[in-house]
Amino acid sequence: MSPLQTELAMPAYSGLTDQQAAAVLNASIVTGTRPAALGDVKLILYEDAAPCAMLRIAAQTEVADTTLVGLQLAARTASAFLNDPHMEHIDFALASVQGMLALLVAGGVLSQALVNQVTALGQVTTTRAAQLRFPRAVTAADVHAARAAT
């Protein structure tokens, strides 16, 4: 039995059409994280000048409201990351980086969509088909043939 046939025999695929099963096998899945190149992060942020301007304003503005101190600190930290010539990568898996980004989103400095876009740079993805060492994207015809052969 081939790896594809073994996979398709699993209960998760019962009731799925050949097309649906192929889509599941070809869907991207996150298998881990890696540090993202800061240059790539900057490219995304600099496509729209607003986030960078918002970071600068939030970092430079003195706040009297103690509830905003965390936001200001997060903005200053993010600005330091972006402007440090020695910083080459950022690890979005770190709790401190996730907390900084959460504060920047909660404070309206960055949008969640933008944060999702930059954090995706640190995600390692694959497909179930690739994990099964299928040489290409699985088609509905591949699924049909594998099911017929069992």
C-alpha cells in the first residue's frame, strides 16, 4: 500500500470527495517557526508608511497615563529592533516579541492583519502531501486512483 493509500484510509478522509481530500492534502500546515529576516519584515512594514510613523509617534510621545506606559515601551522596543543595524533576525516565537506585538495591536499602532503578515515570515510550512513525499500537488485524479487501488 502506498503512503497516499494509507493516508486516505484514515477516518479523517471518509466522507470527503476526491477533490476535498486533495485540497486537504495540499493545504499549508505550520510545522514550526524560525527567526525571520528583519529585512523582510521591514519590506512589509515599509510598503505602507503609516505603521512606521505610528511606531515613531508612539515611541516618542511622553505619556502621563500609566496604562499607556506598556504601549510606549513596546513601540520603543519595536523601533529599536527596526533601526538596529546589527539586528538581522527577529524570532516571533519568543513570548516577549509576541507580547510586544499584542500591545502594539491593542494600542492601535499596528493592525492585526499586518502583524499576521510579518509573523508569517517566521513560519515553516509544508503540506501533508509533501510529508508523504508525494512528488507534486495531489489532484482529485490521484485520490481517485489511490482509493480505487485499495
